[in-house]
Amino acid sequence: MIIKKIFEGDFDDEVHNAFVKFSRGEFKDKYLVNAKKQANKWAVKTGPEYVNSLVKVCLQRLGDEEVSMTGIIVSTLDLREEITFPIVKTGNFQGIRKNQINTEIKPNELIALMEKFPKVFFALSFKGKDFNLKIKAKAPKSGKPGKGDEDAKADFCTLKTNERGILTDLFFDIDLDWKEISINHTIKIDGIVYPDDMDNLKPAEVREQSKRKGIIVRRLIVDGKEKVKEANFVA
């Protein structure tokens, strides 16, 4: 997942794609997570930034059999010829296309689509024998620098699972022996690293290839006790 990769110094294409949308400034209330241990399972809620990661990690736990799936696939691209499974309907508002899904899908088929189009937003809900993933069927809001989003809540994704392996990347820096945890991130971008050949690139290409440089602050409240960690990044 993005946050885990940043703290491990792994600034790959996935991390870069996640940061292209950010300008200079301080972005609060990002990558929110709230979770509780309930008897023999965990109940986890997150912000929209975790959508694709949670969908993929859950898909990877399924076999070859088709799984019932609902939700939307959001993109600026027209994916109707790329999506091989049934689409209920496609909406287009100001260049944002929403493909509504309510069908049976083979996990590997969807994973292949996610890997081919890593910038597409897969807000899909489904369940397996050891998890139940529910995601709001809507596009996420665009973040702006400032004091933070008062409406920001960890309620976009809801995951219930009794499998520790699903949570490994989400809680990469802390054991799962807590009763309740809350995680909040602040992204501070203080510089833009432009490509060397930017004079030969179009403005859109410059924006797409430029890297963001800054610090991410990770605040964890674990059973009432706060922990703060920071990581530098160029992504």
C-alpha cells in the first residue's frame, strides 16, 4: 500500500501516481483509518485513498470462481471496450466517467484490468470466506491544501475480516494486539522536481512526470496512546 511503501522508501510508479494530484502545500486528514478488534475479527474503516489497495488485496485471496460484485469504476478514460464484464450503465459528467457494475466477475479478470489501468478508481464491494469489503459507490473528492477537511472521515471503505494477512500492509508498523486504533496522515509538499527534458514536453506531460518532494506525518492513536512518525519522500 502507498503509505507502507513511503515509509519503506519504495517510491515506485504506484506512489508517484498517487501524488501527481498534489500541489505544493500541506494536506491534512489523508489516508484515514479507524479500526476495532471485535471478538475474533477486525472491523476497519478507511478513507477513499485505500480503495484500490483494499480491492486488490481482497481479490488476491479469492480463487478462480466468479465473485458477485457491485459498485462503480471511475475514470477519465472511456473503458467500455476494455471492460469485459457487463456494465449496468455509464455516466459522464465533466469528463468523469462512472461505470456501474452489478455482476459476477472472475478475480483475475479484474486484477488484470486494475494493473493495466492503475489510475482508475475501482469502488467495488464484494466478499469472500474470510472478509467482507464494502465501498461507497462514488468518486472521491479532490483534496486542497489548507487547514484540513472538516468532513473527512474514515468511512469510505468498510472491511470486516478475521484474517490477519489482509491487514499486514495496512498496519505495517504495529502489531495487531490493540483493541482500537485511529490513524491520520498529513502530507507536506514543499517542492516539485521537474523532468530534465521539460522544455520538450507538453504542460500535461510535465505535470504527469514531475515528482513531489516533502514529508508525510503519520499519527497513530493506539488504545488512547499517540505515536507520531515521519518519512521523507520524492515521488
